Amino acid sequence: MPKKQFLKCYFGCDTEGPFHRFPYPEYPNLDRFNLWKAVLAPAVQDKGDLYIYNNVRFCDSHFEERYRLPSKRLTRTGIPTLNIPSTSQNIFPVMEYQAPNTVEFTFTQPQHTEDNASKCSGKLKS
């Protein structure tokens, strides 16, 4: 079977691609896999994770621009959120998906007050 005939969007979109495969259904991708899986019909979900991984694809029109790279691939945090038919379950949490093991840092400048200025002369003690 030619590759072009095999690749179709799960939602039946009339497009030639690109098509995106589900994340592999194991750690560290399991959370994202489950978010993708949430938009599938229960009958398809019941076929199992490996069936979904090997056979179900979404076209590019189901992903926001912020999830697309110039190479037409998706970012690691990409989840299908656009053009999802209402017949799908479409139960995404309100929070945005974050890749596992990420940490956000916020840096602030120290506040200089009169009290701190008297303690800090700007010279090193010897």
C-alpha cells in the first residue's frame, strides 16, 4: 500500500499533510499521549495504546501555530486543540501541558534600602 493512501487524518480532513503520529505511550510521553487520546472516540480508545500509536494520525490543522516548528514537526508540548469535532470527547484540562522535568526560574534584583546600603560598602573585607 502506498504511503500516501495509508496516511489520513483521524478526523477525515482533506489534506495531504503533514500528519503527526501519537507520542509513544510510555514514560516520559505518557501524559501527552493521554491528552491526544482524549479526543478519540471511546471505540478507538478501547483498541489499545499500541493500536492508536501505530494507526492514528492527526493532520497539521489540529495544532496551534505555537506547537509547530519550521521543519513542520511539532514541539514536545504539542497537543491537538484546533478543529476538533464536537463528537469527540475533547476533555482537555484547563492547564497547559508542560514537558516533564522542567523547572521555571524567576530572577529578581535585590532591593537596595538605606539599611542595606550602610551594611554594604562595596569593598571586600580582607
